[in-house]
Amino acid sequence: MDTLGARIKARRIELGFKSTSALARALKVSHVTVSAWEKDEYRPDGNNSDNLYTVLKTNAEWLRKGRGNPDAQQMFPVNVVVSDNMAGYDIRNKKVNTYPIIGWVQAGV
């Protein structure tokens, strides 16, 4: 499989998504979008890429470049240091507050 589109299509079929519409529903995008990815007309962008790795149960290295094991899921390393004064974290109750994600447009002035 030489192209990103070919890998998306092969993985879709391998996982039992019978059509681009079925994969599109799982990704919450249009079937036209998935079809365009499979034909290499467009590439998935940020959030769509992350969702694609998750739904296709694969990783960025294999999907984007065809290298590695397609069955190795994407891993995001997390290093957390916990202290009593950590913002949003109450160590006594082990409660974590959630905060909205700010996109680049919202963050800029």
C-alpha cells in the first residue's frame, strides 16, 4: 500500500466498515470526506487524523507513512506531577476539574 488513501481503505475493510459511509458515521464526517481521503484527493486534518487513528485502531506512523505495525495503536505519553497545590486537582478527594480546550483561533487576539 503506497498511499495514505490505500492504507485508510485497507484498514477500513479489514475492520469491517463495509462502506465509506459506515466509517464516516464513526468519525462524524461526511462519506464524501472519507471517499476523498481514500482517493488521495485530500488528507485528514488535525482532529480528523486523531479520530481516524482511534477508529481504525492504528497509529500515525503506519497510517501516514506505511511504516511499522498497523495493529499498534497510537500511544500518547502522559507525565503528570501531582502536588497539593496543583490547579484543578484536589489530592484529598482525588477530583480533577475539566477545562475547555482552546483552539488557535480562540487563543489569538
